[in-house]
Amino acid sequence: MLPQGANLQKIRDGKRTYAVTPHLPGGFVKPETLEKYTRVAREYGGTLKLTSAQRIMITGLKAEDIDNVWAELGMQPAMGFANCVRSVKVCPGIAFCKRGKQDSVKLGLELDRRYIKKEMPSRLKMGVSGCPNSCAEAIIKDIGVIGTDDGWDVYVGGSAGAHPRLGDKLAAGLGYDDTLRLIDTVVAYYRENADIERIGQFIDRIGFAKFCADVLARFAAAGEEAIPAAPATEPPAPTAKLPGSDSGLKPGDPITAGSIIADIIRVYPDTIPVLRGFGMGCLGCPSATGEALEKAAGIHGLSAYELVQELNKVAIRSERQ
Ligand code: SF4
């Protein structure tokens, strides 16, 4: 039987050796903890190995020593079970890195606290990078976050391994709280709707347009509840406009230069790839999606006329289906 909290590593000449991997949030380790690792490894004949998930594994252990190893380490195993949040990889960010644009340590440790070992439809890895250099490999994580000058960009569906896939950009320029809230929304949607499949496989099965529209609509709706009513003299918060605005676009209506982007993607989610094709990658940003198409086209240096033509081709097609 497999000793508790250990992985089988090798069977050589009929003898089995095991590894233990304690949880190290964010890959941070105090000097005294490191001394404990070395003492335990030396005592039980183990070898220390740095893992890609920013942990330190002790491998080459015997089954009969595993309980004592855990008792002497006084730490928790990193792994829960097969289908859970396996790791949150965190780069040093602005806390330690001169290139950092956002506080990846703060965000990464909070994600670790919320999610590590939580049950999921399949295994799930997260990565938080403090700038677009992406040292935490956020783009190949199931949920990846990358800091920019404008805030956090959120990616979904990335993976490495045998079936590599780059994550799809779900949102750009979010603040700290909105980033956590969007990730909560992605996780809830994934848990409720996916089969036994990773987020990237789930997205490939249902289509990124649907995933994006469903998640952003839910994110916006939750934001609306959370936002206190604005005083009558102040304009409403941008997020309050996301689920639907006063442009009143309904199914069957033509898209015009005055249509609000949030309405367009809510009524015609199939238009999301068209908008992205025009270089409008900011579809998760509440303030950006609260703009009229004409204004957004101007910001991106696009022809509003051409954009409307292309969007209506897709809108008409989706109405006929
Ligand atoms: S991703 Fe950016 S902030 Fe993070 S370690 Fe790399 S260079 Fe530094």
C-alpha cells in the first residue's frame, strides 16, 4: 500500500522508493525550514529535488520512514488528490524584482490560500507573473495572471505537458479585487459546467466565445450586486453597466456604431472573436466594454463602419441558427 503523503518514485530490484513534497506557498522558504529539510533528508537517506511548482521534494525514501519524515518536517503535503488545484506558481513581482509591474506575491499567496487542494473537475494549475516577461509561465497555466502597467491580465485554458495549449486572454487591466473576483467566477463556472477535463479542453469543447460570454456576464452581474448604489449626482460605476446598458440592444437588432460593446457581446456572443480579430483584446475590462463601438474603434484606430459591417455579418448569421 502507498504510504500516506508519499509518491512512488522507483521500483529497482524489487525495492520501492518514495518521495514527499511539502507545501511551500509561493515557493518561499525560511532558512530554518530549509535546515529542517536538509536534516530530515540526511537522516533518512533522501535527496532534495527542486520541482517546477516551486517546491522542494525529498526523494529516495523508504516506505517505513514516511510517517517519521512527515512528523519531523511538521509540514503539510503539497498534493491533495488527482483532480484539485495542484499549484499556484508565483514570480517575485514588485516585492523583489526590478521589472515588476504588479504585486504577484500578494495576489499569488491569496490565490494559494483560497484554492490550493480544492476539488476541481480535473487538475488545475495557476500562475501569477508580475510583468509580461511571465516568469511564472502564466500563459501555460489553467488560470494565469500577468501584471501590466494597467493592472492584471487574466488568461484561461493554458497547459504544458503532452498537450500544450496557450491560455486565452479573458480580461485585461483589472484591479486586484476584480482579478480575484473574476478568478472566483471562472472557477465556479468551470466546476459547475465541465466534465472531467482541464479548462483548456472545456473551452475547446464549448468554444471560447461562449465561455467568455457566460463568465463575463456572471462576473458583471456579481459586480453589480456588490457595487453600492451611486449617488444621483455621480455617474454610475463602469462595472454597473456591463450586463446590459441603456443602448437597449436586443436579439434581432442590428449592431450600430452607437451600440455598447457589453451589449454586443451579451446579445451576440459569437461576435467576440470578430472583436478580438480587430485587435480589441480588452473585452474583459469593465470600463472598455462600457464604451460605444464607435468610441472604442477610435481608440484602437479602426474604422467603425468596417467593424459594424463585420459584426453584423456574424450577428445575422447567429440569429438565423
Ligand atoms: S515576470 Fe516580471 S516581475 Fe516577475 S520575476 Fe519575471 S521579470 Fe520579474
